[in-house]
Amino acid sequence: MTEWSHRHLLDLDHVTRSEIELVIETARSFKEVSAREVKKVPALRGKTVALLFFEASTRTRVSFELAAKRLSADTLSIAANVSSVTKGETVLDTALNIEAMNVDAMVVRHQASGVPQMLAQGTKTVIINAGDGCRAHPTQALLDIFTMVDRLGPLDGKKVAIVGDILHSRVARSNITALISMGAHVTVCGPGTLIPVGIDKMGVEATTDISHALDGADVVMALRMQKERQQELYLPSITEYVKEFCITAERLKKARPNALVMHPGPTNRGVEIAADVADGAQSVILEQVTNGIAVRMAVLYLLLGRKAE
């Protein structure tokens, strides 16, 4: 039986297919907990999980908090605007002070790439990356894979089209890594200025033709235009982007009839995805949110619970 071999979850670069499948299997066993009247199991009773979010978040932060609490762990939540970082304290010093309070894990989101890795090297606490800069968002990719497998079964040979701001998307990078491991064929699509140079070396096909990207796709994933990370002018206008790349009902006809429509959120309706598509029968966007709790329960359990056993 596959064992989880990592002390931290910083990215998916060294997570094997069998380990991804272990997360899926574990998440599946935890998903029913959220449907119970009493939504709690004692797997992490006595553990403390600190949430260090130096960047805005709704889904990921709340999902991790609920995941920890449903495993009976205690949580403490720290936002950048109310932390000593505003007084000039470094992120590492903040983490070291929290570690001194004997927490068992820190879930970290930061606008700068590499911060979770730095904390993993500078502290003795388990670190979980909840999104760092443009680099990685491993639990988002894991919940996306869980959702796909739950709906489609094994992903070998399945075509996944990822459309939008690929250049600035940590979700795209983590999903590509996981999807390739799971045997899927990945096509990324967007304006040429928002597709990283050399992305084909990751094993994906890159195109600026949305009709080609969606043709025969089993999964269509739209990505948000990340204006907060775009330091330069990459597009003439949002109107131009909508005209060429918005996932509309008409464009979706190019995909397979029962193709899944996904989005990591938050959605900009009418920009990267049309409202009727986001709310349509093929959309599993809210299902992704539900599955996120089970996947994050699985991650916390694999990193903290098994060790306790």
C-alpha cells in the first residue's frame, strides 16, 4: 500500500501518482463526514493548525479551517493586516514565534513565490502551501483532480483544456504537474502574452486558438485574469479578452457533450466565463468547493494524523 512520504506539502513536483491517488482515496473517506449531522471526527484531536494568510482568500482559508475543525484540531487564524508584519517583523520571525507556541502545522499563503519553502527550511513545523505568488497551489490542484476523478474516473487519456492567464497562475502550474502525473493530455490556451515561454517542456500543448483547445475536451477549466499580479500591460483591454477567450455556451459546444466546466474561483462572470456556463448543468464549480474540504482534511490527516498513530 502507498504511504505518504512527505513532511510538508509545498508543491506537487515530487508527489507521485500513487500519492495523489492516496490523497483521493483518503479524501473520499472524509467527504461523508461533511454530510453528517455532527460534522466531526477525532483524527487530529489535540493538534493545533495555524492559518497564516498574508494574501486575501475566502475559499482556501475557510476550507482549511473547516477541514481542521472537522478533524477536531484547534485552529488559530492570522491575517497580514493584523499581524506584527505590519510593524516590520519578518515572515520567518512571525512563524518562529507561532512555532514557539507549539503549533503542529502552519498553512501559509503569501503573495511572494517561495515563502512556504523558506518557512519549511527555517522552522521545525509542518508547512502546507496554500498558494505562493505565481508558483504553486497544491491543494487546489488536488481538489481539482479529486473532482475530475470523482466524475470521470481514471484520467488516463482524458483531455483537459486550461484557458486564461496561464502566466500568472499558480493553479495552472500545480494542475499541469498533477494532471500529467495522472496520465491526462493538457492543453493550455490564452493570449500569447499570457502563456509562459517554454511551457511545452512541462509536457503540455500550448495554443492561442480557443476552438482548438476546447475541441473534444473532457474538462474545460477557466482561470481568472489576475490583475493584481500583472505588472505590465498584457492585453489591449478586457473587452478584447472576452471576445477571444471567454468560455461561452457556444464555445463549449466544441468540447465533449458532458465535459466538466471548472474554475478555481473567484469567478469574474462575463470575463473568463459566461454566467450561464458557470451556472449550467456541466459546471462543477461549487462541487470543487465542497470537495476542497475533504481534500484538505486528507492532506492534514496524512501530514499529522498518521504520524500520531
